[in-house]
Amino acid sequence: MTKRDGSFPDTLYINRHDAFPDIELPTMFQDTHVRMLAPSEAETVKSAEHFVCLNVLGWFSDSTVQFHLINFRQDWRHRPDGRDDCHLDYSIVSQKNEFVVDSLRFSAPP
């Protein structure tokens, strides 16, 4: 998915599932619209040619935070090897109430 070959989406959808926190996100990120969708809303746009929707899952402890971003494409297609999924690991700096990136990785194909 690149801007060069024209396959880059003009809108990135983020699935607002029941466990997703009630947060505000920017409406634009590097020339791409960002839109939060309830699962029922996503059903209405899932067949668009450049549909990309992230399902964001998170796990928290006292000292770490982990996020797993699962990338879905047109008609809810997902690569079985997860190569488009992203894993983010953070440490929490309690004195500053900040997250520090420990790792960012994509699932590699087998």
C-alpha cells in the first residue's frame, strides 16, 4: 500500500469496538483522513476499493502498555500471516506519566 501506486487510502478507519477507550483522535494524519467507526458503520463502507480499518487492542500493567493494531482491508480481508499487523510495546515513566517506545514491529511472513 503506497501513495506511488495509488493504493494508499484517503481515509483510515479505526474500529470503535466496545473495549476501545473514549478518546479523541486528529481528523487528519499526514494527508490521510482519520475516522472512528462503530462496527455497524464499518459495514456500510467496507467494500470501498481502498478500505483500510484498524482494530486496536491494548493491554496495560503498572509499568508497560502493549498495543496490537490489526489491519483489515476491503470486505474485512486480513492477511492470514498478519504481516500488516503492528505490535507496539511501551514502558510507562511514572514520574512524567509518559509512554516510552520499547519496540515497534510488524508480523513477518513465515
